[in-house]
Amino acid sequence: MQIDSYAFGSMTVDGKIYEEDLIVFPDKVKPNWWRKQGHSLAIEDLDEVINYKPEVLIVGKGASSCMQIPSSTKNLLKQKHIEIIDEDTKLASRLFNEQIKKGKRAVGAFHLTC
């Protein structure tokens, strides 16, 4: 999987346009990703990611980085030996592509708006 582009409210992955938050795995996309609390990333929001056992999780927190990641979520990911990188979605999408090109088992979870 490769992220072709990101603009506020829209991400193109392998030529397909998504206009809802999504999770990008190396081999699939989970569209219409909903979180328990919209602008906070709870560990429950990442069940499928944790089961996938990535080396690294790249979180796109939105165009203005409005989505927060509580320390409890970060701590649990560390306990599961999953590195977390969180940035605004534009930068996060580039970092996801870089990690994939390096051969990392990377997953990206992206908030597409604010």
C-alpha cells in the first residue's frame, strides 16, 4: 500500500479516494474508521491494529493535529512493542510511505479533517 496524496478530508491510497478516517495496513485499507471518542484515540480504537502486530503505528492526528493520544494509549502500545509516531496527517502520510519503503511492518491510522 502507498498513500498517493492527502488533502483536508481526503486521502488517496493506491489510486482509491477515501473521504472518511481510515486505517492503512501494508496489505489492506480499513475505511470509515470510527473512534470511541472522536478526537481522542483510545486503545479500543486500535484492536485490529494491535492484533496485526505492526512494528510501528503512524497516527495522523488531523490537518491541525486535533486528535489527542492519551498517555495510557501510548503506554499500552509500548508494552505491546509497537513504536508510535504521531504527527499531523500530511506529515504522517509521508512517514507511513517511508516506513513501508524501508520494509517495516507499518500501519497508519489517519484522521482526515481537523
